Amino acid sequence: MSLSPHERGYPHDQGPGAGRAGQEKVFASVYSFPQCTRLGHTCDYSPRLSFRDDTPRVVERMQDVSTLGSSVWDPTSPTATEAPSSVSGPDDLPAFATLRTDEEREKKAECTSPGTYNVIVNPESFQHLPEYGDDAEVKILRLSPLRRGSLAASMASSQGREPGVDNSHQVDGVYQDSEDPNVVILPRFEDATRRATLQWKDFHSPTPPRLTTHSSGASIPILDSLADTEPTQSLMQRAAEGGQDAHLLQHFRNHIWQQLAQVEHESMAQASIRGSGIEVLEHAARLFPPLFHAMMAVAALGLAHQEGSERLDALQHYQKALPALQSNLRSADDLSSDGAFLTHFLLLVYEIAAAEIGGSNLWSSHLAQLLRISLLRREVFGGEQFPFITWWICNIDLYALFSGAGTGEFVGTMLKNDMMPPPSFHLYPLSPDGSSIIYAGETESLPTILQLNYEVTVLAVRLGLLAQELRRDATALAFDSQEMGSHHRHVSTKLRQQRVYELQEALRQLWLSPSTLMLGQQPEMLPPRSRQSFEHASALYRACLIYSHTSMWPSQRLDSGPECDHEIAESVSEILRIGNRVVSSEQYHRRFIIFPLFMAGFASIDGNEKMLALELISSMEKRSIGSNTTATRHALQIVYEQQTQRFMLTGQSSDVNWSDIMLEQGLQVVNFGL
């Protein structure tokens, strides 16, 4: 019997020699039909199997599939027992049938030609798994997509025996105790035992630690030391040692992480403390393969965007990450693990960065899963081990809320349940306890600025959630406008304006506090990190003021008077000043500035300011991970065109709504900076 490439499991664009060198996994199926209890007689179904050689027909039909080098399809390829010329190293492992782990089998397979070794699983290999039992509760759990098994996970020893399973079972004429030493029939399938990654039990704290503020002496430990429990030659280890994906790992370290943390290279170089930041991420990836693939997918996506090349590497790693993640999540303990949390975070970044016009919104699925995981980790552990990651997710969700692409469920839940990480965990680099490192020259300014930035962000979240509510109410009011008098519409508008005014006053009072006024007198005299954090808070504050005057509901500017024009103009000027400083100093990793620049360009009535905002956003495109910055610039250009057309027709453009334009054009931007 000859199997076609599709029957062997190869994709359309790959030949059988293009897959993993050496090892094949064969599946055996058993068809059986139960007794027909409803009709009261035994089903007499008896399948008749017919075998024929379809090799010539398959080869003729699929001439575009390359078979070069395949030990099965290419008659000129080396025999199964001949070592290939590109052997990565000597084969110092014992016989294939005696190997006990999937990693060892993979390593041995790399030293031989494809098709030499075979691993076979059949229905009996899965009999011990609870999913295949009769327990009703277990069957319910099988319905969850997170509990699906995968052969990508590691398998148990080929030498073990499950009680009650015949040791001499037969599959297509091949016995487990076969004379062929290169064929293994697994009697027991198991998922990877290393999926726990950086579990809390690995830390010295005997009880689950709880979140504390920066003034407390107790804090959550991250890592006292790196455990020596890594699998031999893990994917991360190979990449770190200059092997496959080494260039992607380097790009992740030098560019992707810099954008996520929004820090200078100098700060990254100073962060050499064990257990801080990216080192924790890489250590987790050594023990949790899905996290490694997520890291490489984001890195490959960013590299492809910068080089203007195809995203094949990114797509391949992403397609490996999802099934590997599903196979490693089979219980609540797995879902609350560090590896699951960090992997979903990077997959969220990938989906947002890779988003295309009219594409899917899988980013919202990862965000919903991150919310579920965060709540579970709080319930299990009493707090979050990676509060700086939670803070980044909150900011991602905030900008999705501002753009109208998201509902703000994650950041709203964090705020409602008092789960927003305190300011002492926001800034990279991090100390071993997870809190931000404050250097000697920063003690007088940086803690105050971090607190200011935290409070501005909280007010921004409240503003975004209020805008979502007011847009919904305004839309409902528009449908009922014919049955409603002008007095009632006027009252509704006044109520909306009053609610917005309360948040505007909270923002103003925060910025007029004595400590903030003192910091803002000479911001250029502040230490570098203090100045950059203050610029972040200032840009967000100004953007929130513009947003509150222009974007809380459709045609808001028509419902307000000219008294807000001065505050808008002042905010536009300050945002452009900060943006010009960021671009002129080539600090392209500071992606926070793009949303304020967008709001400044939209709200300004000065042509020169509008063009400057567009140019600054365009300058930030070259270092973005994905296409969101390009989409932001394109959306702003369309807004300008609509404003110009409206002004030519009516003499004003205050009723142009940028969020409606983005929705109509299919240009919804989830994150302005990625």
C-alpha cells in the first residue's frame, strides 16, 4: 500500500522530505460500531477494505510537490541506514528502541536520514488517559479547547507497560517487541511533564506571596536562581548558543523587548540582575516550548516588517505555538502557570502586530484568555508574579478601548477588582523582587513621576469606559430623535457634558498639584528616565484632554462651545513638542507618543501642525513591530481628507468623527504603536 503526500500528513507546499529530519509518527485507527439499542438489534455493519497502489496517480497529480531527498519518494536519496552528509554531530545515543524520551528520539533522528526511525501510536496508547474514560466529569472537561491533546507533546517511555495492556499487541503486523530496532510502538502516551515551567513551588517562599505596594518590605520573589531542570538541548538553548533561530532571538532581545518595555539600550544593559525582565522570559521559554515559539514569532514578524520581506518564519512559529500551547494546558494548574500567562501575552502582541484590514480579531481571544488566567492566578497564588506584564496588558487594552476596537474588559476588570499593578512595578529594569530599580540620582523625582503616570492612566481608563457608554447612549438617542423633543435632547447632552467635565477636572487637578508643577518647570533638568516617564505622563494627559473634548460621542464638538479651544490648542502644542523630541533623538522604541500625535493631528486647526503630526508618525513607522503605526498614519490622512472636504462644503469640520471614519474604512487600529 502506498500513501499519498496528503495521506502522510504533508501540507500542499511541502514535500515529504521537507519536514522534521528523521522521525515519523504513524497513526493506527480502529473502526467499531455499537449495538443499536434503540431498535433492539445488533448493527450488522461490516466494512470491506480494499487496498490499491495509487502511487503513480498521486505522483502525476502532484507534480508541484518536491520529493527531492525523501527516503520514501526519491529513489536517488540515501538509504535509511546511510548517515546524511549534513549530520549535526556524532550519534552517541543507545539504540532507538531503548530511548525513553521524545527529545532523545528527535536528537537521534537528526543524525540519520529521514525515514530511518518510526514512532507508532495506536488507540491502546491512549487508553490510560482520563479523557478516554467513562467519567462524566472528565468528558465535560474534554469539551474545552484547552484540553485537547497533541502529539507535539513529549511521549512517555517506549519501554513502559500499562497494567492490563497486552505487551505483545499487534499493529499492522508490527509488534512492540519487533525485530526491527528502529520501530517503536508506544504503549502509553503522555503529555510533557515540563509544562509547569516557573511554578510558584520553585520559589523559596513557603506560602503564596501577595501583592504589596513599593513601601512594604514584603514583595513577590521572581527567581533567586535559575534551576538546573532544563531539558537537554532545548529550543531556547540552541538559539542562545548560535543555532537555529539565533538571529530571531537576538532581534527579540535588542528590539522587540526594547519596544515592549520602552527602555533605552543602556537600561537594558544595566538589567543584568539574575531573575529580572527578559532573563525570566527566556528561562521560562527553556522549559515551556510554546513560549519560545511565541517569542520567535513576534521577533520574525518584527524583522519581516523592517526588512519588507515575507512573514514565513513568523507564521511557522505561530502555527507551532498554538497546538503546543493547547497540548500543555490540561488543567487549572496548567492554565495558571507562568508559561501559559507569558505565552498568551506574546501571542496577543503577535495578533495585534500582524492584524490586517478585514482580518480576524484573534487578539481579543488572547486578551479574554489573559483575563481568565489573571483572575485564576490571583485566586491560586494571591497575586501576580509578573505585575509589569499585567501593566503592559492594561495599556494595550486602554488604547484598544480608545480606538473603539476593544471593550476595555481586561483593564476595566483590573481597575474594578483593585488589580492594577502599583507604580513601583511599572518601569524596567527590575530588581529580583519584581519592583522597579530606582538609581541614586532618581530618588527625588522618579517615584513621584511613576505615581503621577499611574494616576493619569487610571483616569484615562475611566475616560475610555465613559466614552464607550456615552457613544452607546448617543446612538440610541439618535434612533429615538424623531419621537423626542429638542428639550429632552438638550438635557441629555448637558448630562453627558457634566459627566465628562468631572473627569476633566480630575485630570486638571492632578496636573496642577504642587509636585507636578515643580516637576514641569524644568523637565529637561530631570534624570533621563525621570524625564522620559514625565513626558509619557504629560503626553497621555494632553491626549486625554483632547479626547474628552472631541471624541466622547459623535459630533461632540458641535455640542460644545469655543471655551475648550484654548485647552485643545495648548495640548496639541505640548504633544508635538514631545513627539519632535522623541523623533529627533531617534528614540523610536517610545511607542506611547503615537496615539497623542494622532489626537493632536485630528484636533488641530493649524495646517502646519497637522502636517508635523503626520510626519512624526511616519518617522515612527520604520521601527514598529507590525503595521499598526502605518495604519494609524493612513487613517489620519483619510481624516484630513474628510475634514478638508467638509470644510469646503460647510465652512467647518467639527462634526467629522475619526472613529466613525476608521470603522467605515475598515481601519480599526487595536494599538497605535505596535
